[in-house]
Amino acid sequence: MVRNFNLFKDLLESIDIICVVSNSSMENLKYNQNLLLFLKKKVLDVDFYVIANFQDRKKDTLKVDKIEELIGVKTFEYSAVQKDSKERIYSIIEEIIVRSIQEKKEKRQLISIYSDIWSKIENAKIFETQGDRIKAIECFSNAASQFKRLSSKIALTHDREEVEGLYHLSKAWEFMSYAQEKMEPKKFLEASNHFIQASEIIPDNKLKLLTLGNSEFCKVLNLVMEIEKSDKTSINTDNTLKIKEMFNKMAKLYKQGGFEKEVEWALVTSSSFEKYIKVLKKT
């Protein structure tokens, strides 16, 4: 199938369930693990299951829980030599169909909830551009709370981690808005920490780098706001160098991720901040 995927492409894209039947030996399971990884990349919105045949038990036979841990999909134990094998296979098929219907129903519900939450983030961004940070903070906070509750309802690890990543991003944006509105520099550090936590969860490497760059920017904003709120005696060469180092790190992270516009913005903003610090020092 892997070599001749195009021969099965139309069939695979028209079905809802793929069930792989495997014996429970390590050698065969590794082959089927690779098959499932291949199919998951090629066929979207399909539920995967494994029926592990235990009739030919060998030394390297694995138990069902270990098979699920290795392959990453729901696995059913089966033996064709058992007296009730016919009834057993019927009951497995019935359970797979019921599970699949229920999971698709839950996915539709989650998509609806997800869309509702994301609309709050979009509204928050609009409020920010309009200068209404209070409403933006409220929207970001509500979105974060909903993402947190949603993550507890998701069974699949990959989907749950994605939602947890969005929770941390929402909290980061909330704390950034709060820091600016209330002039509390420490909130920028909280935002920075949430960006870091999001980067540890987000699977896409480009977005990881973008998020880490944003974390560095929050550190810059924290330092600059602390200087603004101080009596200006804290302004020294170390502060200026520290800010420059942070911007250089930002630019490097953005460049590694392929975000050229962000690289240019970081370098230009670095120069502007250096000039701003010099002005503050003179006041």
C-alpha cells in the first residue's frame, strides 16, 4: 500500500475508519506502526484502530496497553482460535463503529467551541487596534479560560497539546495588554513565560521560533517600562547593551523561522529603542 498508495487513494479518501489487523509480535507491530504513520499523513479525518491477533503467541508478544502506547491508537485484543472468535470480532467491529460515530460528534462540537473561542481572540485584536485595552484584556482572558476548559475534554494527546498551546498564547497576549494598560512591567515577564510554555508545546518548529522571539520582546518591554517608571538613575550602558542583545536574539530567532519581515522589524525597533533610552537618560 505504501509503494502503491495512488492505487488506493480514492478508496481511502472516501472512508471514515481504517482498522489495521496485526499479530502482536514486535516485528510486525513496528511495520504496522510505520504503515499507520504513513496513512495518517496521507488520509485526513479518518479514525484509526488496531486489532491485535494473539493466536500465535511468541516471546516478543506485547499486551494491548503496550501496543496502544507503541502505535498510538485504540487497540483491541483478538484470537481467531477462541471458541467465541466470531462473536468477538462482531463485537469489536460494533464498538469501533460506535466509537467512531461518537468521536466525530465530539469533534464537531469541539470545532464549534474552538471557532467561538477564536472569535474572542479576533475581537481582542480589534479592540487593541482601537486602543480599548480593557475590552481586549477581557476577551483574551475569556478565551484563555475557555481553551483551558476545552483542553481537559480532549482525549487525543496531539489535539489537547494544541489547545494548551493556544491557552498559553492567549494568556501571553492578555498579560501584554494588561502590562500596557496598567503600566505594570512585571506582567510582561508573565507574558514572556507563557510564550515560552507555548513554544514547548507547539509542534511546528517555525511557530516555536516565532513564539520564542515574542518572548524576548516581552523581556525588552519589561526592562524599558521599568526604566520609564524609575528615577532614570538606573539607566546605564548595561541596560542599553542588554536591550540590544535581546533584540539581536529576537532577530536571530525570527530569521531561523524564516520570518524576514519580523527580522527587519526587530532590527529597526532595536535602533528606535536605543534612541529612546538615550532621550530618557537626558530627561
